[in-house]
Amino acid sequence: MLKDFRPLKYYFSKNKKFYKLIYRLTGYYPEKIQVYKVAFTHKSASRNSDRTKRLNNERLEFLGDAILASIVADFLFSCYPFKREGFLTKMRARIVSREQLNEIALRMGLQFHVVAQNKISGTKNIYGNALEAIIGAVYVDKGYEKTKSFVLKKIIDKNIDLKELALTDSDYKSQVIEWTQKNKVQIAFNDEEVESTEQNSLYFTSTIVYDNQILGQGKGLSKKEAQQNASREALEKTKQIPVISL
């Protein structure tokens, strides 16, 4: 178990519950408690700082995303000394995928602590993004080595089965393309950028068309994510299609 001493300010703080929450999640008592509060704040609930800046977790999410990718790359490089770059790249992508991080965040219970508007609080990506922001917050507060320990012990060890992940092909778009090549057929990805009236932001939709019929549909915060979600739906339908080569 990760060990960390309680900072002196803990004993005089009105935020003892929040200190304990961060300790439960990360294994560390925070020194810079405000950075963790920002990590839990979605942009829909941005608040003003003393300098009138709008505070939310987007910057910490950006930082956490980069730190996480670095830690996972280092971990895989050591864990698989004889595997090629392509294997390592795929494994890293599967570990840090939006879907994977969303599920880990829910297992950690972040959905009960993220501050967001009620009308968008059910979006899973909010929680995966918050997890990345927490990683960023630990890095700002504790530095790289302690962040690495947190990621390995609290995120990877508790949530990732490397053997199972190595056997899983979660690149759904590639699988769909392989299906078209194998059966010598053509499909089309119709992608569109959509403005969300509820979230006051943009998202993407993707529709896969085969033989003038919709094979799969999906949406996401990026075109890539939308295509992956559409491809996952399409793969289920391809199992039942009697293909006639074009």
C-alpha cells in the first residue's frame, strides 16, 4: 500500500473528508489541496479564482494525459523487453483508451465526486477525464515518481489484466476494414461534427454505410472515437451478413 504522512494542515482543516478521499484514491495526503478540487471540477461548473480566471480540470486533464502515456510506455517497455514497437503501441493505446479510463474511473467511484451540471453529469467521458486530471494533480503536488507509483498501484495493478488485454483487439475500425478486405467489399464512413445544445460543446457522429444500408453508428468527443464506436456496432452485424463481393 502506498504510504504518505498527513500534512500538519490536515489536523486543523475543515476539509478532512476531502483529504481522506484523496488518500483513498491516490494513497497520498495532498499538500496542495486546491489542485485536487480543481481536478474534480468539470468545465460546466467552472468557478472563478481570486484572479477572476475560470477554473476547471481541462488543463490538469491535458497534463495527466501526457504523464499517464509516459508512465504506461515506461511500464510496458520494462514489462515486455522482447516485444516490438507495434505491440507496445497497441497495448498502451488499449490501457489509456477513453473507454478503459471511463470504466476505471467508475470503479474508483469518481462519479460521486465530480462537480458538473446535473444535465451532463451522466456522461461517462467526464469521469475518465477527471481521472486524467487527478493524475495531473498528483504530478503537480507530488512529482513524477509518486505519480508513477499511484498509476501503477492504484490504476494498472487493480484494474488491468495484461494477459487478457494482449489477446484483445479493441481497434474496431481496423477489424471492420479487415472484414472489407477479406470479403472484397466497400464501405463508407460518413462523419459529421455536431454542436450539442445541452453541453454547449461539439461532438462527432460517424455512420458506416454498406450496400446502401447503415451498418453501424456511433458518436464521441473526437472523430476517431465516433468511428470506433460505429465500428464496434458494425462488427456485430457483419457476423450475420451474407457477403456478395463487389
